[in-house]
Amino acid sequence: MQTILVGVTGGIAAYKTVQLVSDLIKKGYDVEVIMTKNATEFITPLTFSSLTKHDTYVDTFSKHVHYSVEHISLAKKADLFIIAPATANVIAKIASGIADDMLTTTFLACDCPKVICPAMNTNMYENPITKDNIEKLKHYGIHIVEPTSGLLACGDVGKGKLVDIEVMIDAIEMYVHKDKPLKGKTVLVSAGATKEAIDPVRYITNHSSGKMGYSIAKAARNLGADVILVSGSDLKDPYGINVVTITSAKEMKEAIDNYKKEADYIIMAAAVADYRPRSVSDHKIKKSDDMSLVLERTDDILKGLGKDKTYKLCGFAMETDDLIENAMKKFKEKDLDMIVANDLNTEGAGFKGDTNVVTIITKDNIEKLGIMTKSELGYAILERLMEVK
């Protein structure tokens, strides 16, 4: 079990850290919390202790010291240290090497990956001194998760708002993952459904949520790859990934073609529309008793990628009948290195859910996997694709 140290400083955004700690524990991490004294004015240490089942540390010289100096023992056991929220004051102290409380002392003693999530008034964040301090931290290898813009607690509107919990967890999982077999490689992933316009109001699409593609993209990022995600999904952009947003199959093809030369691996997890309306109305089509559409085929992106490829190519096949037979046919016709096949009728598989049940097919093997979360499956797919000769 990996240990995450969470530092909490004196900002109103400290309330978000309670949910962050809770979510990290649900994901299976061992979490320890260190607070500044100012942070205890916003959240009580007991709140975090109740969640983590550990003492919450505030005072360097606390009565909890046993056989080792507590800040050193915490530093040694940490796999990652994140400060969220990080005030301008704590950022300035860390940038100057000041260690005058439990949080800054432990932070200085840690040699694990470190993540800082600033949160403060816009003018404080934009102040050249704060900017210089943040650049100094980056120079020392500390990862900065930039704040977002929005309405701040002081009533101002601007940059300085603590990022969403989902983004913080994304950053943690990116930096805490020590095994980086894809470092120096580029992985291109497509995800979600395409939308083919009928008129300015209506379109043809399918039920794909994009969750599988996003899980693969995050796993590739965590394994060290530079990731390009071409997405037709409404899911939030993952941290540390270059997201290219598209709408139609034509736009997806253009984006894939634009980036494919950079790729070492291409994984086409998107549910690309096979057909689109032959003509698109400039005006909303008014209701009538009957309506007919003339459809035409979209470009076969996957088949095009199979020609003269310089990358390993993985496709997906979703079927309701004859899964292996249909997937094998697609595997050969598209000249793939691997195909991931799943049956829409299988419990735990299919669109929108958080789990999937797949069979992975390569030229040498057919492997049926049991039900897995899509996050777990993202790693499984990449591991097998890396093994393909």
C-alpha cells in the first residue's frame, strides 16, 4: 500500500481537502495528514484523524513522538507528498528552504515526488514574488498543479481557485507511479462518440461515454508516456494529457492524421460513427409525419491507420453476436497488432459503465479477461500491447 502525505495550509479551500483524503482512502492509499496551525482554524485535526485512522500532525514537538523524530519517519514512509491548498506564505517558505513547522520540516525532509496545489487571492497569485517562488519550486522538481479561474472566497473573480479534486487525484496518480516503461514514448488514444449533424439542432451518435479511452490515456500517462487524447467525449480533460476535442468522424480523422507521425502506439477506443447524413440542413428541419435521411459512409479511420504503419495499432470491437469471429475478421482486415473485443450483452461490459469484460486478440494469442474496472483494464491493454512483437 502506498502512502500519501497530505499537507493542509490555512486557506478556505481546506474544506476540499477533506474530500480529497476520503477519495484517496477509497482508492486504497494509506493517507497521513499534516496541518499548519492556521489550517486548524478552518478544519479540525479530528476530522482528518477520523478519516485516516492516524494522528493528524500539527506541532513538530508533539506528544506523538515515539522512537523516531516524527517528521523524519513520515518523510521516509511517504511515496508522495501533496500540499492542498498551498497558500502563498507556505509556497514562499518552501521556496526559501524555511522549515519552521511540522509541514515545512517534513516537506524538506522528503525525497519522494512532491505536488503543490496553490490556492489564494488572484492578486497574490499573480504577484511577481509568488510567480518567482513557483518557478523556483519547478526548478527544484516540485510539480505545480495550477489553480483555476472562478469566483474566489473573497468575492473576486480570477485565477487562484483550488483545482477540482479529480484533477488533484489525477496528478497524484501520475507522479506516484514509479514504473515508467513508456517514458520517451508517445501514445495516441481516441475516445468517446462522434456526432454527425443532421441540422443545427439534431445529430446522429451512439452511447459511448469515452470512459474506456480516458482510462487508457490516464494509464499511459501514469506509465510515463506523452499522451495525445482525441476525444468526442464530455468527460473532463485529464491532468497532464494533451486533449484534442473533436465532434465529427471527419474531425477525428483529421486530428488522428495530424498526430499519427508522432505516435509509437495508437489505440482507437472511440466509437466512431459508421454513417453520416449525406447532406446537412442549414436550418432546423421542421417536424412532419415522416422524415427520411440519406446516409453515407464515414471514412474508415482504423483501416487507414493499418496501412504503412510505423506504430503499434490497437482497435476495439463491440459486438452483440459472434464476438470472436467478428473481432478476428476486423483484426485481419484492418491489419491490427491487437484488438480488444467485448460483447454488449455481457453483464459488466459495454457503454457508460465503470467496468468492462473483454477478450484481447493478437496474432499469437486470444485471451479472455474477467470483469475489471476500466481503470484496471487500461493498464492491462497497454501491458499486452507493449508485449506485441
